[in-house]
Amino acid sequence: MVFTHAQWDSLQRGDFVVSAANIGPGEIGRNDKYVFALPPRMIDTDNLYGWREVMNIFKGKPLRAY
């Protein structure tokens, strides 16, 4: 997911939601213009095939936002 900084701040304040999940997206990186995030469905769920591998990849901070 990609948000402007203003959108991300608004999302964090609870001004709007992006899914029916009970948690919001998880930030994985940012640059001067945007905040990059994982959708809530990718965070802590056993329902998606390969989710553990994805979370392990992101723990290594592979994103280089320019």
C-alpha cells in the first residue's frame, strides 16, 4: 500500500480505515513523499499461504525507498 505522509498521518489518527480488519496496515518504509505499508491481511495471519516467509523477508528491511 502507498500513502502520502498526510494520508498516513490521517490514517494513524483514525480519520479513515482501509479495510475491515481490526488492525491497520504496517509501515515497511518511507521516503520524502510516500509511506509504504503492508495491508492488514498480511500482518499476523495464518490464513494466507506463505505469510511467514513474507514477514521474514520484511524483517530484513529489503525496501529501499528513494
